[in-house]
Amino acid sequence: MKRYFQTEYKGQNQLYLAIAEKINEYYPIGINRDTPEYKEYPGIKKIMSVLEKNMTDYNNQNKPWKSFLKQLRKGSKKKIHDTTIPHELAFQAELILKKYQDESLIYIKKIVFTVSFIGPFFSVYGIDITFIKENADGSGPLYDAVNVVTESPYKEFESAFNYLKEEIAEQFGSYKFVPIRVGLYDVKGLQTPYSDRDECTVYNALFDAALDYQPFQFFRGEMYYGSEKNPNIKVVLGPPPPYNPPKIS
């Protein structure tokens, strides 16, 4: 089952209106990323200008985010890792709730949080992920699988999830929370510069391509937490897309 976000959305949900407006501002819907028309689109030019600044002056561009993460660490007492990538469209970090490792596997319970460069949006979600080791010493490839995604302040995620959401909202003022379930909706005709997907997601458009190779099958918590009711998302029944695992170097 595929769910599509409607870029022509005209309803009353203020979050969906804001997302649709921003996608239409920056992306030429229906145009392939490899064409001259795509590269010359004003919104794409803006995006590439932002990314160029990030890549050529990463330390300066990232200073406010690093300062914010330092503040978060003082308040949470948990390990927080900056996972921002210069050629992506968002700041990103992870708060580690639990980590276990033995000869066979690595298990991590964490909260991912991300703040967009191109629009007033942020997202917070929990992940339980397992890595199976090829070799006991950790050498060789790791085979990962997302066990479950926690999409709201639920059970063991509640305290840290609320803390991050509240701190980001205070730091970034009028930024809107984007539920991870909404971020995973496909957008018909959308392609973003640094994703290999033929049809990209809301998350690709606003944040990054980090989820492209992590298919999420199981969710827990409150569906559409942080969003308004009746999002008016079109649901299309069809076969699941093929899974292309990342190459192991």
C-alpha cells in the first residue's frame, strides 16, 4: 500500500498546507533530476546554493547546531551524536537510549531528530535497530534491520522524546513538527537532488535521504502524533516497491 502526499492540498490542516507550499516552492514536480530543466529550476538553484555553503564552510554553518546539541546533552545526560551530513538539507542527530553488543550482533535503541534547512520543519522519532555481524570482532559487513519505529512519546521513549521535541520547538520558534509517518509518504513526480529514488518522499524533500535504505514495517505509539486530524492523504493500493539494499564497502 502506497500513500501519497498531495502537493495540491487545499484543506484546513496547516501542517499539510505548509509542507505542500514548501515542496512546490523548491521542487519541479514531474521533472527528472538529470535534465537541464531540473537543474535550472529556481528552487533547485536555491537548494544547491545552501548545500554549497554547507560543504565549503561546514564548521561555521554547523556551529549553532553543535552549540544546541551541547545544551541538549546537559539536559538529558544521554549520549547524543551529531549525524549531520553537509550535502543534505537538514541538521540531524541521535540520542542513544540503549546499546547492547555481543559476538553476533549490535542492538541500539535511539531517538533520531532532524531540523530542516529549507523550511520551518523538524521531526523526532524512535528506532530500535539490530545489526548482525559478519565477524565476531566487528570486521566485515554489518547487516542491519529496523525492528520497530516509535512515532510518539510512548513507553520507554516518552521522557526523551518529549524533552527533544520541547527543546527543538523552543530553540527554533515557529518550526512545525512533522510526524515520521507523514515524512514517509511518497510525493508523485518528486525527485530530490541527493536521493536515488525514482519517486521521493516528504522526508526526502524536507530533510535528507537517510531513510531510503531503511524500510520501516512496524510502528508503535500514536499514529500521526503531533498532526491535525483527517490529513486527507490519498491511499493507493499496489505492490510494495523493490528493496535495494545499500552496497557494503
